[in-house]
Amino acid sequence: MIHLLGIPYDKNSSYLRGPALAPPRIRQMARDGSTNLFSERGLEVKEGKIYRDLGDLSFESSNPESVFHQIRDKVSNTISENNRLFCFGGDHSVSYPIIDAHINLYDNLNILQFDAHSDLYDDFDGNPYSHASPFARLMETGKIGTLTQVGVRTLNNHQREQAEKFGVNITEMKDFTTDFLNHLNGPLYISLDLDVLDPAFAPGISHHEPGGLSTRQLIDLIHGIDVPVIGADIVEYNPTRDINDMAAMVSYKLFKELAELMNRNV
Amino acid sequence: MIHLLGIPYDKNSSYLRGPALAPPRIRQMARDGSTNLFSERGLEVKEGKIYRDLGDLSFESSNPESVFHQIRDKVSNTISENNRLFCFGGDHSVSYPIIDAHINLYDNLNILQFDAHSDLYDDFDGNPYSHASPFARLMETGKIGTLTQVGVRTLNNHQREQAEKFGVNITEMKDFTTDFLNHLNGPLYISLDLDVLDPAFAPGISHHEPGGLSTRQLIDLIHGIDVPVIGADIVEYNPTRDINDMAAMVSYKLFKELAELMNRNV
Amino acid sequence: MIHLLGIPYDKNSSYLRGPALAPPRIRQMARDGSTNLFSERGLEVKEGKIYRDLGDLSFESSNPESVFHQIRDKVSNTISENNRLFCFGGDHSVSYPIIDAHINLYDNLNILQFDAHSDLYDDFDGNPYSHASPFARLMETGKIGTLTQVGVRTLNNHQREQAEKFGVNITEMKDFTTDFLNHLNGPLYISLDLDVLDPAFAPGISHHEPGGLSTRQLIDLIHGIDVPVIGADIVEYNPTRDINDMAAMVSYKLFKELAELMNRNV
Amino acid sequence: MIHLLGIPYDKNSSYLRGPALAPPRIRQMARDGSTNLFSERGLEVKEGKIYRDLGDLSFESSNPESVFHQIRDKVSNTISENNRLFCFGGDHSVSYPIIDAHINLYDNLNILQFDAHSDLYDDFDGNPYSHASPFARLMETGKIGTLTQVGVRTLNNHQREQAEKFGVNITEMKDFTTDFLNHLNGPLYISLDLDVLDPAFAPGISHHEPGGLSTRQLIDLIHGIDVPVIGADIVEYNPTRDINDMAAMVSYKLFKELAELMNRNV
Amino acid sequence: MIHLLGIPYDKNSSYLRGPALAPPRIRQMARDGSTNLFSERGLEVKEGKIYRDLGDLSFESSNPESVFHQIRDKVSNTISENNRLFCFGGDHSVSYPIIDAHINLYDNLNILQFDAHSDLYDDFDGNPYSHASPFARLMETGKIGTLTQVGVRTLNNHQREQAEKFGVNITEMKDFTTDFLNHLNGPLYISLDLDVLDPAFAPGISHHEPGGLSTRQLIDLIHGIDVPVIGADIVEYNPTRDINDMAAMVSYKLFKELAELMNRNV
Amino acid sequence: MIHLLGIPYDKNSSYLRGPALAPPRIRQMARDGSTNLFSERGLEVKEGKIYRDLGDLSFESSNPESVFHQIRDKVSNTISENNRLFCFGGDHSVSYPIIDAHINLYDNLNILQFDAHSDLYDDFDGNPYSHASPFARLMETGKIGTLTQVGVRTLNNHQREQAEKFGVNITEMKDFTTDFLNHLNGPLYISLDLDVLDPAFAPGISHHEPGGLSTRQLIDLIHGIDVPVIGADIVEYNPTRDINDMAAMVSYKLFKELAELMNRNV
């Protein structure tokens, strides 16, 4: 079964706070009565049937290192071959402990990251847990099979060097194709930073980076994945910048589509 | 000549009110001075020349059944072979009496419905006139030639069964093609629920369902229709959710493009 | 080197004011810390290195004719073969004096105009400097090599006649292709009216005209230009209609992509 | 102990939907971390200590009559001399069954209603359960001790007649004084329609009626009440019209101040 | 009888456009169904009974001088001892021709101006019809009995000199009292610039000047006027800056209260 | 002369980021052309004449301790008996180093703090520089003459104890009077947290705490201060939550009124 966990933490953000408020807002979309529980391909993503909601993690301390360990421990204790985990962030820094916990369960874990940014900074503001660095930290472990990034449109020189050093496969928006779908391997973990979408589709994010995917394109990409997906997260939804809950609803829809993928590959 | 009628009714909505406020807001876009009266293909959609504005229907009672009959009577008294009707809703429930009136004038009427939802519920909240059910009601009459739905992305099991039972042709967003354009037949009535668009393009709607058409795609589809169009409506515009009149302007633009189509095929 | 000049003037606007507030808002996007200075193709668009910021023009009088001369004189004194100018408007009327100044430096100057409107009115409200007329004025000089308009979707009869009279090449949205890229000639001046984008991507504009380009499409078009670009402007950004600085960020991103083009072709 | 119950129902609203979404939004304000749990007079309004949260009522049917009975039964089963109930609506129609249940427990119950409207319509749209009529229905029972309305600014002839017929004490905004505080009697039930506030302070309401109380005035009035308060509700908060959760936070603050009053008088 | 006239003109505005869109938006508030037609003191302000709606003035030319004459002629032809006029602007420049027309009908006309600004500029941007100058122009005629300004909070040296020169009675916000009510004389014309209110109460204005009246205070002041009121206008409502039609509703409410005053003193 | 310094730092905020973006937004209000440079009491607050703008501090590191020292050093080097400093924050944590620098210049410095919160936490999230603690830190120095807090409405038990321990004079909103004005002593430093205002007047703040002062009340209080004011700051303006720059304009207006006070008492 899939477990759903909210991780309301955003103190590793470099620009704005807000993503800590995301989990309850996304969940609320399922209850408002404006849409139904079905994924586009016909799965009723019903609590109790398809997933179990573990609620939100409550932090003992807001210290980044302590938070890292608490998230990793919680994830480690939750996941198993039969129990897959879906997380609502939080800023993107939460993906570091989440995926780090998965490495111990899955040899050669592959990561598919939808993101406007590569998040590969060696050092950002002196904070190793910064939301600008999670994938640098993960690649440094040497335990990641492949890292595929899709939707990136903000590479600077440093990040290009990091990407080369770590052998990251990047599909930049400036030469976007769906070719990467043919090169994915399982077991696959999907980390979805909402800012991979153009801000027109998801205004509720901290870092507006124009020129992104449309929601339609992103859903079609998700439908195009046919390797086993063993975990996923949706991060960086920031309710304080949202308009009419527009990005909350996008997040909820993406949750249903990704959950169907995780459910299908059990 | 085309007649324009506003139908300010939204009490059959299941989630939010607001579409009753739509007609005057859409009309205002023609007067604000921020755009001109021309359709993209060069028709000046001028009141008095291309269409006559009948104003808004005023309801004697807000009871759903009484409203149904009042709309149907008004439409029946307005339309004829030479007088075509364009309606601004209101929620989608108004299309039931509008189209029902057309059935009596046109044998084998065909319907093209642009919509995020199939609106085929057999029963929703016990209200047979619900905005979730108009096309179930219409198909039950047995008098509809074909019903073609485009842009749907919310089918649950019940609606899939209803669609199969009624023989509805659905182009879902998840496998969108423009192929349906080759299979349309006249006489054609077009019912356009604004939520067929992605909420990014038309935020002023009650049910945000991400992953829809872009405005550009929708206009291009309209331009691709080459069978006789004998009536049309634009429904579910909800000013209380709109931003800077963005969706009001989209509605007005779609009105011009559809009016050109209705005018061309007289 | 590229020079950056803000032209905070909007009194030639026919509908709303606001674009005069644009220059400082766009510049601020570079400093907020939510994005970096790199163009998508890897140029660090850094002040002092790639461009020099001349600040905003300060007007002695708000009279349209006096403003025309002040802008043209300022631009004439700034540009030379080695000094290219990038301007942030202001409404589109400012492009008339800017380009007029360039005609004296470049024989056979070619113009690429991204715009929802052709801005070719012979007369609008009796104001020859109206933001609806700059390209009529420029074509009347007889000194423009070619004028290519892309993204137009509001042509009325008068503007079609004007376009024919002046031999303007128009790629309308209704039959959009990227074919025009193969027919561009240098030296090229690019005038980018932000409303070429669909309002979903750039809500901060005065004239919402649905059915435009996506930001992604526009950036890809810019990347497709391979003739020498000797000047550019971004106009009609209106902060009073913007949401969360969404269009300010789009403007800043387009500035970086266009600056890279201007820098590459020196 | 105080019990907290959410009543997510708004189908008796005459103009807009939305209040059904209120209860989870108000509760969320306690968790966001932007404010603390203390009332202004120093009570820590902590769940488990001061109140028990019963969650939201879930409706078997959306039929107004059935809803009336379900709410009344639930309230009847919850309240006792030692168990006081605080409800988050929902539109104002929910106060009818809530207070009706209290009448059976308290002889001569007195009601203090903060509201822009008197809600005394004998008949509105033919719906006896309309949110325009709850206090007409309650007064018709003959079991209410006194009804005191404060903040009213929309009386029409019919409502003035109803008020006179039922002997309602009204402090209209046009001649506002705090005099009514000297004439209150216990046991007192407080029904607080958020639109008693000027829309500037609580934009998230359906019926904007300018000229209302400031939040400060309303809190000071609450602090001025010194008779035993045995129950209370906050109704008509409409998240779909709110800005930055402004009215959600007002609702949460008023909840703390009213809870302190209910706690103090046990 | 009272006549209602909309004057959709805003080209004399120095900062933003938008007030030209005001008249239909304010009228719409009467039809939306969220409030009733009654003034707070019990008059049903019904079209046909209390006032006749003349619709909006349509301008032959947008030239300021021509507009001045067209407005003045229209007003002159409409008003008489028995026919009083209520105008919805438009920016404040429209009050100059409106009041100028009244001077010919009423000797010794007195003006009560609610405004954040004194609008007494001798010259603003070289436009004698500027919305910064109408009351300078009117005082220069020598035919105004008294000019009383209430709510002003932006006086610079020049405007203080102008006020002294013309003998204007100003109640500034910094030393606000209701004393001016005791010194009013009839016949009185009331010109209400919506920005007299604090922007919190009326966000839909061009010039946000904090520290203004509350809507409640303003209504109470209107209720305190007991001299004959022979005409009135509400100006500077700018829908492009409004939020949820908040200021539109304030304008409509003020219309009802002022209309009651004009009706009472016939 | 007065010096103006922007301090764009907000990493000591406990809930949201954003105040770092404040200084350029507030300055822009002086240039937009929607208001003039005069204080209500007639001082033209002109750059170069009344104040010199030092621009924004640029931080070498974002580490809280390093930032503390950099701000304190900058302020120490700027202020003297003849040079008074006005700062735009940033979050309220910046007032700690600013005032700490003033203590060395002024013996027995008195502080007037306008604030919804007392900011007296001994420890918040383990960060001694937290924006919840600056006045605890300052009082611990033992060098503050008096600390007067006005507008507070969020005291919990811990903060009440801290206030008692440090002998803070608090005028809570729940028993607001202007009495504190009679007990102020110079030299006075004024620290103005924008959230002292009700969120209706200043929506652009991180912590919405309803029940605050109106802008009018606050300006009148400032006008009521008649002891020498030697420095001031406006903090916690958060542009990411603002609507139409409403709170930016409030901040700018308060700057003018406070600058007049600082100028008058030189």
C-alpha cells in the first residue's frame, strides 16, 4: 500500500518561506467537492483503499541537521518493499533525507527529478541542507543509479560543472524532447518540484521561472513512464503565493496521477 | 440573424455560485476599449449588424423546474431557421433547456461539447436539473443525433458507463487529437464550458481542473469546424473567481470566434 | 557593449496607464534573489560586464511631441556601432522615437515586432504618437528595410489595409508557423510587446488578448534568430495589473535571452 | 468543557457558495505558526485543555430539511450543562438547528446576534431554511427569551415589520452605541455572522455590506459581555472570497475571544 | 425626480486610467443579488420610483475641451428645479463641467467635497482640465458660494496657497472634527471622491492615500447633512484596482445614502 | 541631516520570508507619481534636502551573527548628534543591532515600539537573533532608559513575565488609550513594526493579527509625540503578501510623518 506523509518544513529555503503550509492545503482539495477522486486513467485514489494518510510529521527541533535525521528515520521506518511512500513537502531540501532513506532499501535507485532548477549547488549560503543542494548531497553518496532531470532552465556555470561531475542526465527546456522516457530504469523515485511547471499553471511557488512545462505536458510525461515507481514527492508548493488555490489543485491532480503510477507498479 | 441571450442562473451548481453574474461581465468586454470587435478571421461582430442583444432573462421563480420551462419557452420562441441563438450562461444546467428547445426545430441535432467534465451524471444530489447532469437528460430524450465531447479529464466509473450507454464520442485530454473535427456532422450545436480550458487561461471558473486546453488550441479547434453551426452557448464563467477579468475577456473572444462560425454557416 | 535605458512614459496609451512604472520593477527581479543572472544558453548577463545600466530617462515635459524628441535625442546620443541599446518601456509609443534614432545609424534597418496588435493605425484618437500607431509612423518614413510582425491576433479592416500598403510581413496567431525565422535579415531591431504572450503567462499588461504565445514558445523563437540583432525593447509591461510580479519576471527573463542575442552578434 | 464542531454546509445560501469550506480553513490558522494560542485576556485556548475538537459534521443528504434534523440531533446529543458547543459554519442557516437544540436544554435562552443583516425573512426564495430566515424561524417557536441584534445595516420594510412583530432589539450601525451590553441576560447564545464586520476587515464573506464594525470594536464588545455565555457560532466565512486568509485569521481570533468567554462563565 | 448619468471618461487622470470603467460596475451591484435596494434610513432606492437611469454618456471625441463642453451641455439640458442629477464618474475632472452647469441654475451654489486631495492645482502637466484642478477652475468663476473640503491629507505649499486665495474651508484628516456639518448652507452640491476613504475600505482607486475616513464615518457624515442637496457625484472609482468588487459595493451604498438625501430635500 | 538606510534581511523570521524585499518597494512609492512628498503637517520630505539616501546594506554573509555585527557597525559609523538615521527593514530582528549602536551614542535612550507583538522572547527556535527576541536582547543590556510598547495584542504567559521582569510599559490594544504620550521621554527612538496596524490597513505583513490600529490612529499618535526623536525604523513590511502596493504606500506615508518628527527635533 501507498503511505502519504506531509513534511511541513521550509527553513532551508533561500528566498521565501511558505512550503511548510503546503500539506494540509493539498489534502483539502480532495474534500472541497470541486473535483472527484479519479486519476485520468481511471483509478479511484481513495484513502483507505489506495493509500493510508500518516498525517504531517511534527518536528522536535527546527535545526536543519536534526530535521534531516528525523525525516530520514521516519521514512526508513515507514518504507518496505510493500509499503511505498508519497511525501508532500515542504521545500525541496526534504527530498534529501527522504531519498537517502530509500537508498538503503533499494540498490541502484534511479531518480527522476522534474524541476526548473538542478539543485546541485555544492554550497549555498553555507547551509549543506539548503533546498539548492539536495541532489549534490545525494550524488555525493555514490549510491544513486542514475539521476535524470527534466524541465531545467536556470543552469549557471557552477551547476553545469556539478552536473557533468556527477553524470546527471538533463533535459533542459531549451531543447526539450520526451526522449528521456526511453532511457528510464527502475526502481524509480520521482521528485517533483512544482516549479517545473510554468508559473502560469502553478503561481503558488517561491521561485517563478518562466518558460516551463504546461500541466498537460507534465501529466502526459507521467503517463509515459513505464518502469516501476517506488516512491515520489511533490515539493515547493507555496500557498502564500497561490491564487484561488490554483497550484494546490494542480498538486492534488499530480498526486493522483503519480499515485496511480506507484499503485500500478506494486 | 444571431440573437444573444444572457441566462443569469446558477442555482443548479453543486459547488460554488457565481455564473449568474457572468452575462453582463462578458458583454462589458466589448465596451471597455481594450480590444476591438473583430474575430481573428476578419468579421466585425457588431451589435445590430451581426447579432441582436436580447439582454438577460429575468426569472419569475428560482425553482429549478420552473426555470427549466422558462428557459425552454424563451428559446423556443426565439429560434427559427433564420434566427440563431447564442447564450451566455449561467452554469451548465442551462444548456439542457436551451438544447431541448432546439431539438424541436432540428431533427437529428448534433452536439459538440467542450468541457473538462462529461456532465452525464444520472443523479447528482437528487437534483435532476443539476449542472452535473444536462447531457444525461438530453441523451435520455433519444432525439440527439450525436454527442461529441472534447477536453474531458475527470471521468469516473459511473460517467464512463453513462458515456458508453449513450454512445458518446469522447476525446479525453489524456489522448487528445484533433481527429474529432473530421467526424462532425451538421446541424451542430456547440456548448462550451469554459473549464475545458486549463485554469491558467481561465481562472474565473468554479471547478479548477488542471491539464486543459490552451486558449490558442481552443480557438484553432473552433476554426477547424466546417459543418453548419446553428446555435451555441458559453457557460460556467464565474466572475467571483476571476482575476483582472482574464476569463471574461477569454469568454468574449470565444463569443466572437463562435459567432463568426454561426454567421458563416447561415 | 549593451546599454540599458528605462523609458517610464505611458501617456500615449489609449486604455490604461501603468507601463511607466515598469522599468524599476523589471530591474528589481535581478536583485530579489529568486533567480540567477544566466540566460538559458549560458551567458551571465551581469551589469558592468555585459551591459551598462543608464537608469531611467527623466522627462522635462509630458507633452507627446516633446517626449518624442527627448527620447530620440537620447537614443541618438547613446547608440553607435559598438554601443547597442536595450530599452524597457513604457507603452509601445516609445518604440517610434527609439527606432527612428536607429534608422540614422543603420541603412535598411529591419524590424521584428512581437505583438498581439499590429499598431499600424493611421490615426487613433487624433494622437499621432498614440501607442496604436508607432509602426505606421515608422513605415511612413520609407527608411525601414522590412517589418515582420509575429503573434498578431486583432487585425481589423483598417489595419489589414495598412499592412498591405506598407508591405508588412505578418505571422498571425491563427496560422502560426516558425517560418518567418528563415526570412529575417540583419541588421535587426527587435520590439517586443509583452502582450504577444497569452495573458495567462503575462497578466501584467493593459490589453488582455487571449490566444497568444506561451513564454516557452517565445523563448524558443528568440533562440531561433541567427541574424545580427543591433537593438531591442520590451514594452507594455503594466505592473498595476500584475499578479505576484509574474510578468515582471517574464520581462526580466526575456531581457536576458535578448541580451544574449545582442551580445552574441556584436 | 467546550466542544468544537464544524458544520460545512452552504446550500441554503441565496447568493454565493463557499462557507462550507470554512471550518478546516479556520482551524488551520491555529497551526500555521503565525500567531499563538492565547486570547487577548490571557487564556491559552489549547485543544484538549480548553476545548475538544469534534471535527466536521458529514452529511448523509444535502436536502435542507434532512440537514436541519441532522444538525439538530448532533447538537442535542453533544450539549449538556457541562458541555458547551462552539460551531464553525457554514452559512447562517446552520444557526437555526443549532439554537433550536439549545432551546430544549435552556429555558428562556437569550440570543446575541452580530450581523449586517437581521435574517428575519418570513420567506426567501420559497426556502424555509434559507440563510435569510433562521431568526424568523427561531422567534416563531415562541421559546426565545430575547433576541438582540447588533451591527445591522440592511433593513428593508419587511424586515422592520418582522423585527417589530417579534420584539427584536436591534442596534443598527447608523445609531451604534454599546448600550445593549447593559441589557443582556443569561443564559446567552452568541451567533456571530462575520459580515457584521466591515468588508475591509473580513473580505472573505459572500455579502459585502460596507459600513460595519472594525475588528477592534467587535473584540471590545465581546470583552464587554459579562453574562453567562453557553454557546456560540461563527458563520458565513467564505474562503473563496478571502485574501491572504485575512478573514480566516479574524475568525480564528474571534473564536479564541469567544471561547474565553464561554470558558469563564462555566 | 433624480436622474442618474454615467460619465465614463478618465483621460484627464495624471497617474492611472480606469475610472472610465466605473459606471456599469457600480450599477451592477444593484442587480447582483447580494444586497437590497434600501438606504440605511429606510428609503427603497428603486429605479423608476426614486431615480431614472439615463445610461452612460457617449463621447464624440476624447479631446478634453470637447469633452468638457459635451458634459456641460448634457447636464444643462437635464437639470431643472425638479430634476436633480446624480453622476457616476469618471475621474474627478468630470465634476468641473457638471458643477459648472449647475451654477447657471443655482445662484450661490455651495459645494461639499469629500476628498483626500484638494484638487486645486492652478496648473498640472499643462492640462487645464486635469483631475488635479477642477476646483481651481470652479473657484475662478467667482460664482461658487462656499467650497467645503473634508478628508484632505495631501496638501503641499501650492495647494495651501490656492485654498487661502479662494477661501476654501478645509477639514483636514489630521485635525478631523464633524464641526463643518454645522456650517453647511444650501443649495448644496456634494462631490464625493472615493479616495476620501482609507484605501482599506476602497482599494479600487488610483491614488492610495492612507489615513482616510472609514466607510462608517463617511455614511454617518452623510446622515448628518440637513441642508437641501441638489446634486451629487461619486468619482474616481477605478475597477482595475478593485478587489472582489469591494469598492464597487461601497460606491453603490454611498449612492443609496446620497440619493436618499437628494430625495428628502426635494 | 537624516540618513535613510535599507536593511534587506529577513532570515531571522520565524514564519515567512519577504521583508528583505521591502526597501526598494517603499522607496518606489515616492517616485510613482500617485502622491506628493509632503507630510500632513507641511514638510516637503525631499531627498537631498531633508534626508540623504544611503541605499541598501549589502551583506557579506547571511549568518545571523555576522549580519548583526555588520548592521551595528554600519549604523555606528553613520550616526552622530547631527546625523540621524532612518532604517527600512527587513524583519524586526534588524532593530536589535540598529538600536544597540544608538545606545553607545545616547545615554538613557528611550524606545517607543509600535507592534502587535512584544518581541520579548527569551528564546525562540534557539536563535538569539530571532525577530521574536530583539527587545529581550536590548533590555538585557541594562542600558535602555524606558521601553514603551503600543498596540500589543498577542501576549502569552512567557511574554508577560518578560515584560514584568524588564519593566516594559505596555499599552495593549484591549485597553488602548493615548495616555502613554504623556509619559514619553527623550531622546526617543521609534521602532515601528507595520503589524501594529490592523491587517485591513496593511495586508503586506507576515503575521496577520486582527484588531490593530487604523492608519489614521497611528498617524495621529505620531503627531502627538513631542519629545526629541533621534532615530526610527519601519520593519516587517512584506511585499509578497501585499495587495496593489497598499502597505508599501502606508509605509511610505509613515516614513514622511516620522521623518518630519525627526527633522523637527534636531
